[in-house]
Amino acid sequence: MIRITTSLFAAAALTCAAGLLHAAPPTDEQIDAAIKAFEAGMNPRPANVDEYRRIADEALGDLNVSEMTGLQLAGMMSRTPMLQYTKAWGAAQDRLRSLQNKSDVEGAVSRIAMFTFDYRAAQDDDTRIDMLRKMLGHPALDEAIKTGLANNLLSMVGNLTPAVIEQSRKEILGLERLLKPEYADKLARGYIGYLTLYKAANPDNPAEQKRIRETMATLASGAAANATDERLAKSYNGIAAYLNGAFARGELIGHPAPELTINWSSDPSVTRLGDCKGEVVVLDFWATWCGPCVASFPKVRELVEHYKGYPVRIIGVTSIQNAHYDSEAEEKRIDTTGDPDKEYALMASYMKSRDITWTVVFSAEDVFNPEYGVRGIPHVAIIGADGKVKHGGLHPARPLKEKTDLIDALLREAGLPVPAPPVEPAAEGAEG
């Protein structure tokens, strides 16, 4: 009897100890506080990845990701990349994978949250196809969309390989059922990606492509009209403009260049694109806050120098950003909200300090110009001497020879003079 009683006491003690070690699931309020702490730590932006990780770990604190629900984890991931910088990221992935086979909404959001990561890690297309079908065929997919935690679904599936698209055509085209007003505010940010995917899955049916594009444009406009947040409304309107633009319509390359409404130009002779008719025009869409844009300046300068005296004009296109950035200045960011003249004046001095030897213009159209299909900057489009767009989606930092090959071909096509090819840099270790 004594022996049994002792065992019961021992078991009770062990149970209590286990309870102390097994932390309670974090509350939504605790998670929200962690995200806010991370966001506060991001201002000013950390100098390196190690600093990002330190801030993320400190913000997460002792919250146990292994106790979080799929909805909590997916919610964090939809709001911030914080988790991916923490030491707990591996445990968070394990937790989501353990939940994704559930048939309820938690299983659906967990599967969606992990899809991109697991898709990249998959070793073969059969595995990828199986993953895609399980996600798109999940019984609680519609419920997951209603939560707002699947708002990246359409853009996420826009990065599939051709083989996966071919084998998953039915599922991809079936996503059209999600194109309805009640889902628009949840899925609109993925419409552009879905258009690309839909075209790849249904390449021989331009009429259906047009119908889907116009449907999504209308839905995005409707989401903008119903949005109470000004930034969201602007985003949805931008998506609608893109879907209605020349690039999305397939009417950019080989067609007359969409006009730019130029509100300010560093060169008074350039007030519209028509002023450059008879020249090959290189449009470089950029902004002062864009690090890759600024880093490409030496390559753009190199191109300007190569075509000096030839009918080639390089134009840097930006738009009012309500702030001017200069990493080399004492004041890194200058607010210009509501004062375009101030932003223009700062650009003039910026051009001198940065040795910008090409024309810069501010267009009334956003720098993420929907007509030219600009979704990220820097973004280069090349217009032939006949005023038609010949190339788009290029990067200004591409090797000089690659760019001159494209431009020289257009000069020859127009019967214009062509400079000597650029001298190729000597191979490393080559003898002089």
C-alpha cells in the first residue's frame, strides 16, 4: 500500500513538472505585441541580416511557436517576415506541416502557408503536382480565403514550372471560380500573377484570356471602391490599371509606345516622347529610394558615353514619391509630401552630385507604369526610331554588349549610324 501511494505521488509530481514545461498557447494579443516589437525594431532599417535576426528573436521572446495554431502562424506570416528570421523558424515550419492534413480551415491555411517553401524544396515535378492538387483541392479552401490568410494564393501559384502547369491545367483553370466579388478584397493582389498563369495554362485561347483579364480588372476596381483604407484602394486601382494596360493586353511590344505625361524634365527639349521621334529611346524606370536603381548608375552612364553623338537617348523615368532619398547625403530622407517643386529641385541637385549624365523626367503616371508592365524597378524598355516599343522588362545593369546588340539592331533597322562595338574586357589572366 505504501509503495502504491508513493507511486501515485511520484506520478502527480511528474505531471505537474510536465505542465510547467509545456507552455500555454500564446494569445493573439501576445502575438500582436511581438509583431509590433519587430516592426519597431525595423525602424531604422537594420544594416545586415544578423541584426534582422537579433531583432526578430528578441521580438518573439519566449512565445512557443510549437503551441501556436495554424491560423496564428499563417497570420504572422501574412503580416510580416519576422518568423523566417527567428531561430524558431524550423519549429514553426514543423508545426504547420503537422497541421496541414487536417480537413478544416486550419489545415487549409497551414497548407497554403507552407506551399511555396515546400514547392521549392521538392525534388521532382510529380511531388510538386501532388502538392498543388492537395492545396487547390482542400475541402476548406474557400473558408481559408474568407479568413484573409490565403490572400497570396493566386500570386503564389503564378510561379509554377511549365511541366507542373501542363499537368495541373484543370486545377489552374478551375481557380476561376474564386474570381467573384466576395473574394476580391482577399485575392486582388494575386490577380496579375494569376493572369500570367492562366495564359500559360490556356495559351491558345486569347478570347478566354481577355475575358479573365477584364473580369479581374473589374473586380479589382470594385475592391478599390469598397476599400476603407486609402493605401489598399490605391493598390487595387493600380492592379486594375495594370490589367487594363497595354502590356497586359498584349499590345506593348511592336506597338506605338504609350505616351508619358511629363511634368518635369531635366532637359527642356524633352516634354513628351514624341520629341524623341527618329531616335532610339531607352526608358529606365527608377526612384531615388531604389537601391538597385542607384547601383546601376555606372552602367547607365557607360551606355550614355558609348552612344554619345549617335541618335540614342536614355531617359530616366520616375514619378512623385513624396520623399527624396540620398544615401550619400547627411540627410538621408527628405519629406516632400504635397510639394512637387521641392522634389524636382532636389532631383536637379541629386543629378549633379551623382553625375547623372542622361535626361531624367517626372511623369504624371506612376513609376510602376501599368502601360509598360512595370511591376518592379529598375525596369528598362527600348523604343525604336519608329516610336514602337521593341523590348521591355530589361535591367539597366545588364552587360554593355547585351544592351548595345539590341540598340544597334534598331539603329540599323532605321538606317541610322551605328558606333563601333564596345571593347570587350580582357579575360582575367590573359596576356597583353
